[in-house]
Amino acid sequence: MARSPSPRKKAPAKPLEAMGRPVYIVDGARTPFLKAGTRAGPFSPVDLAVQCGRPLLARQPFAPSDIDEVILGCVNVAADEVNPGRVAALRLGCGVGVPGWTVQRNCASGQQSIDTAWRYVAAGHADLILAGGAEALSHAPLLFSKAGAAWFGRFMSARTLSQRLQALTAFRPAFVKPEISLLTGLTDPVVKINMGQTAEILAHRFGISRRQADEYSARSHHRLAAAHKEGRLEELQPMVDRKGRVYDFDTGVRPDNSADQLAKLKPAFERPFGKVTAGNSSQISDGASWTIIASEDAVKRFGLKPMARIIDCQWGSCDPAVMGLGPALASTRVMQRHGLKRTDIGAWELNEAFAAQVLSCLKAWTDKDFCQILLGLDEVFGEVDHDRLNVDGGAIALGHPVGASGNRITLHLIHVMRRLGARLGIATECIGGGMGGAMLVELV
């Protein structure tokens, strides 16, 4: 009897081409994300970066002084921590000879630090870079109004008693009413609407219902709660404040959240019929994340174990009023450049600025007009599998410390890829101002 032929082993996929020298992410860590309350949290942006970075560097086979550069994403820079990248580098013990600097691309600042590090290493300008992001939104300052600041300036410049008395008569109580800088920063200066309103526009354009947004948000909380319970957040690094209190989990997660509970919340931006609420939006929070970026030479010299290879990074832009579509633009373009299809991507991290925004991106990829006119595709991109998207929850459940989020999703993506056995993954986010970023990585 003839023997059946043995099944042929599938040939390993050919590695994708990347710019310049191979560049690897070899390790990383993040802090728990702490939900902002009514007062400043226990950590400044640099405190967060140091709490995250010290244990990460302590377990490395190289000294902090072996790092070529430290690059940190941060948006709301504290007045006493100007250039937090340099301050963090010094406090982490890298030494005065290691340059440290800060990048700002709004919601993608933490991913921008990785992109910049990747380009430096690929070009041969560095071999080992610490790239991260940190943000303490609870420390966002209160500001005097312009009228109040002008009055204060007149009063302080008065030289005589008569001039000061005259200035005092012009004082109005409204001059000392503070402006919340965080709310000002979340309003686009060009189109004059806030980020939540941009999500409302997308929800209207793509037919996202309030129920769909609330169901997605509840699922984000459930997934993050399960990830904590089952120990899947390998990159999480506990912190200790000056009073000895330990922070070892994301404080915004609500395991018992349900769509029915979320449905009771009032719209936050467009009452009474808006779809966006505090419950289906990303949380205001504090946190930090670091990744270590290394060349092949550094991997061999220090005996490092690469986690993933950085293939490419793409930035895209659109009208600020629909900034939430940025991930669809940037992700598609980076895939087109490498001849990839949707089914080639085994894991996705799409930062959850708003549930309606995430769902609109997914809907846009199945919209023929959007795909043909804006993405230049001959057919629709297709539906992204929810079992491959934000599998451990996202910013709706754990928070969105603006400067850190892009770094966190890139780092966590790699851990998810390992678990799912995914060769390729994309970490992507929308960016205030009408932009999107997408990083393509390959599992090592």
C-alpha cells in the first residue's frame, strides 16, 4: 500500500525589510496608571519616569552610563522639571555624559520617542537608547485668565501708592477665577472644538450608537480586570510614594462595570443627545512607560534578548475635527508600504481615546467610500477581529496619560503578540490636532 506523502512544513515567513540597521526592543516596563482625582497625585512626570526606570535598568546587563541617549515623551511639562528627559536621565544615574531630551507629539509622544530612537539606531548614530513617556495630568496647573494676568501686571508695575490704589479699584473677582489648563489643552486651537466633540462627529458620521460605545467601554474594563487577575500585564512595575504606599495596579479599572450602568451617565460634550460620556472616554491619569531600543551590535555586546524588531513607523494627518480617524490612515499606509494585508496583522493595540472613536476607525475600514477615496484602496480594508484588538483592555479602563500612552501600547503589543503567537503587530493611536501614528513590529 502506498504511503501517504508527509505534509510539507510551511516555510518561515521572509523577514520584512526595514530602514537601515536592524533595531530591536529588548525590554520595557510601565507604571500602574493612576486615575486623577481632585488633587495632584503623589508623583510628578519625572517621579513617574524614575519609579518606572530604576527597576528596569537595574535588571539589565549594562550600566545606565552605557546608554547613548534618553528620550522621553511628555506634554504637560512641570515648571520645575523643564526638559524632563534630561532630568530623568540624571536621576536614573545615566551620568552627566548621557544626553536626555523631551519630545512632544501630543497623544503619540511616547511612541515618538521610540520612532526617534529607532531612526537614530538604524542610521548608526546610536546603539542603545532608553525611550519612554511620562505624564502627570493630575498636576496640570490652574491658570489666571488673560484679564486677570493683565491686571496683576498693572498692579505690580505701579510705583506709587496712588497708582496702586487706582489699580485696586479696577480689580474684579473674576480675575482670580482659575482656568483649567487641561481643558484648554484638550480644545483644538484651529477648529475650536474639544477632543470629545471630535468623537461626537465621528459617531454621527459612522452611525455609532450610544449603546455600542457603552458596550465597548464595559468590555475594556472587563478585559483589563481579567488581565490583572490572571497576571498578564508582565510589564507592570509597582511604585512606592514618599509615604510608603504601594501602587501595583491601574486604579481606574472597574471590574463590575456594565453597559447598563454606563447608560445612566449624561453626555459630556453634546447634551442631551451626545454619545460621548465620561464612562466611554479615556480616563485622565498619571503614568509612565519605558522601552529599551538596541542595535544588533548592542544585543551581541551585552547579551541582550530581543523581544521584537521595529519594522516601520508611519505618521498621518487629517482634519483636526475628525482627528480620531488618524489610526486608520497611518496603519493602512504603513501596511501598504510593506505589501501587507489586514490578515497579516496578528495583534492590534489601538489607543482608546474614546469608544466612539475606536469604533469609528473600525467602521471606516469597512466603508467603501472611505477606503477608496481617503486610503486609496481598490476594495475595503475589512473588519479587524475584536479578539486581536486591545485584548487586555485600553485607555478607557486604565487611563490615558498623554505622553506615556503611545509607549505603553507599543510595549504591551509585544507581550500580546507573544501570547497570541502573532508574527506582526501594529500599535496605533489618534493624535490631537488631526494626526495618527502607527508602529509596525515583528516578533523575534
